Amino acid sequence: MATLDTPFEIISAAVAREVLPSGVLAVADAERVLRLEAYGPVEKPDSIFLIASITKPIVATAVMRLVEEGQLLLNECVTRLIPEFDVNGKDDVRVWHLLTHTSGLDENWISLNGGDPARADWQQMLNAVGHAPLQFRPGSRYAYCNPSYFLLAELIRRATGREYAEVLNDLVLEPLEMRDTSFTPPESRRVATVHDPPWSDDGERANWIRLRNPSGGLWSTASDLVRFGQMLLHRGAPVLSPAAFTAMTSLHTEGLPNVTPSGTYASYYALGYSKSGPHGERGPSHELRSHEGFGHGGATGTYLWVEPALELVFVFLSNRWATDDDTFRRALNATIAWRSRTLSTRTETRPQPT
């Protein structure tokens, strides 16, 4: 029977077997951290990790704030603010398409034509995305696409007239006191080394950091991500309205195929968040996650998952790029099992009114 110890034992064992170089696991409810532990030779609970694609829902939150304030519309064309994007049939790509990975942008073409975040500057990234062809008609399919977030960040910049990283800090990070979260990690032993990174030398690492990659460039701690998750358990407060929270975390890609080299599958995506479902690329992708849950993973082995009905925030951080290990899924299953059993037991033993 899973207890709160079980997920932490799973992470500890994986690090001990060197399946993972290190790991930090945090489990929290809406008000407090229930447990936070670090595993590995140098990592500590306050270690700073490259969180990779967990950056996406944080950036998407800033986009939704601008939607709330009337500065952007989900259904408006990207070309309203970025007119130079109107080439190769991309005039009908909407903000919604970027947030749901349904734009049709060809990420492989972008990467091969000047859009590599380890080597390109901001304008080169925009040029590559701007000249990219479409793989399919916008809104007709799902295809995960990192470069979409460069467009979203540029939309933030043009809508506000300010650098998007400053807007992100003011609208999301500062209100949540996520003070260890930034695109520029400090020169500190707290920063976890990225194993097998997407850069080949110190120069490319510096470029990655200087770029402030909106698709995967944030560095953060487990405690900061817990704060972000707790905001979500409070239905967006104090950052988002309940209406924006509901829009962000609802399934948007139902019925759209996810076509991959290995086959065609159902897609489960919200606005900046992954959802779960029974017919994903890995088979039954939901495991013990509910349809109401949502979250995001990252290429460094990181994972954030929120289960509103269980008042549960799960944060796992690790530091090997392009890892394809199931350790965090096993730990998440154990966490959900423990939490659901604990809440069920409390309900059953609660005195009944007479």
C-alpha cells in the first residue's frame, strides 16, 4: 500500500542506481509543502534546475493575463502584431493555435534553418519561425512545437512594449514570490549541472541563457514550482481570474489527431498544459491521473502535475537532457494513490451529523 514515503523511495532508488543523476521531489497541498527531499551527490532541496518545458505553462500564464486585460485575444491572428509572419500561408495562425500546438509550424524545418536556441539570437529565431512552412492546416492536427513559444513571447513584447521576460516577472513570478526562478541562473553551487545538455560548449550555453528561451529556458527550484502549483489549486489566484484558469486547464484538442512517425494517436492538451487520456502515444497515458488534472514535463526529466480534486501539487526536478525514464510516472502514481486514499479515509471517518 502506497504511503507518502513511497514516491520518495522510488526517486531515491533511481538515483542510487544512477538511472537519474539527481532528483528533488516535492509534494504539497493548497497551503503547505507536505514533504520535500533531494537525492544525489551534490543537489539539495533548494537546488536550481533547468526546468525546460515547464517554462511553457509559466509563459502561457502571462499570455492569459494579457487576454484578461484585453491586450490579446485567443482567436486573433498572430499577424495583427507580427505582420512579417504572413508568409507561406501562415496568415490564419491564431494565438490559440500556438498555445495548443495546433499551428502546423514545422519545428524540424525551423531548427535546420537558423532556429536552434543554442546558436541563434532572438531575431534569428523569429526569422526562422517567420519563414517556416506549415505541415498542416492550422487547427486540423496536434503537433508539439517548441518554436511557437517564441511567437508567444514576441506577442507579449509587442502588446506591452516591454521585454517579455520583464512582463513575465511582473505578472507571474513576483506575485507568487518565485524569486529563484529566472532565465539567468546565478553563479552558485546551488545550480544543478545539466547532463548531456542541448548545447555543446560554454559559448552555446551562454547563448541559450542570453536568449531567454520561452519554450524551455527557465531555471527554478522545487519550492518555487510548488508556489506556482498552489496558485493553480486556488483557481489562479492571485495571478489569474477563475475564468482564465478554467480556460487554460480545460481540454482543447479533443478530436484532433496527434500524427507521429510511430502512428496516429489522440491528443490531450489545454492552453500551455498537458492533459491525460486513454489513447495517447504511450498507450493509456493517464495512469492514475484524472481528467481534471493537468501539468507539464520538461526535457531535463522535470515534471509538474496538479490534481485539483485531491488538492495535490507534485513537483519533480532532475537534470539529464532528453531523458526517457519512467521514474517520475511511478512516483506520481504512488503520490496520487496515497493522497486519494488519505482523503477517502478522512471522509469515511468524519462524524456524521445527527
